[in-house]
Amino acid sequence: MAFAVRTAGQRATLILHVESPGGVVFTSGIANRRYAALLVAGALLAAGTAAAHHSFAMYDNDHQVKMVGSVAKFQWTNPHVYIELMVPQQQGEPQHWSIECANPGILNRNGWKFNMIKPGDTLTVIVAPLRTGEPGALLKEVTLPDGRVLGNGGPAGKALIH
């Protein structure tokens, strides 16, 4: 969607142009200033909503878990950073956990660096597990091999256990 505002004296005209992958959907000129302002505000609000990300409802924040495991893979990518962690089980093979973290920008602001976690590192993590019981989780807090403790940023929330 694109829009432009043209002014001529006291009169303002909003030109609104909306496209879809199939071509132009709507092009219009609106001379009423109040209506144009409402339309622009609505468009900006809709754009913000469309850019919003998923919720954390799939994770059980009320039943957080603390685990120690060995890093199989560390993915520093958008839209989320992932830690693939092998967690030893009482019997049998280690269980593979996929732990979702915030995006690189949020993590950078919280002291993370793209190269701070390496395969083979032993981490202690506090996570909100998937409600389905599958071995996936949202990171709340990580303790690095050097003892540093880092959070996952504001949107993910803090660890409730320690």
C-alpha cells in the first residue's frame, strides 16, 4: 500500500494506491481532510497489526523447566534465534530440544552475540515448554559455560524458577 498527500492552499488530497500480488486493487483520491486522516490512521494501524508476530500461547509459562544439555546447533537467524539442545535422559539417548529465542536485535540489546554459543557447549536453560508435551520450548534464561546468565528479552518474559 502506498499513499501520498498533495496540498493546494487549504485543501489536502490523499491519493491511496493499494496493490496485491495480482495487480492494482484500489486507487483513489480523497479530498476531505478528516476522512483522509482517518483512512491514513487506519491504514497505519492495520500495517502494525499485520507486522505483529505470533503469541507465546503455545508455551506453558506457568510450568517452567530447568535443564542442562549440550548444544547441537545454534542458529542466529531472523525471525528467531534457536538453540538445539541435547538433554540427557535418565534412561536412554539424550532428548533433542528445539528452544526458541527472541530475534537477533532483541538479543543483541540484552548482551548476546552471534558467536557466544557453540556446538558442544554445556548450557543450563530455564524454559517454558510447549503445551503439547513435545520437546520444544521458549527460552526464559540461559547460563553460559563461563557462568554468565542472560535473559531472552522483554517480550518472552522472565524466568519464574531458578
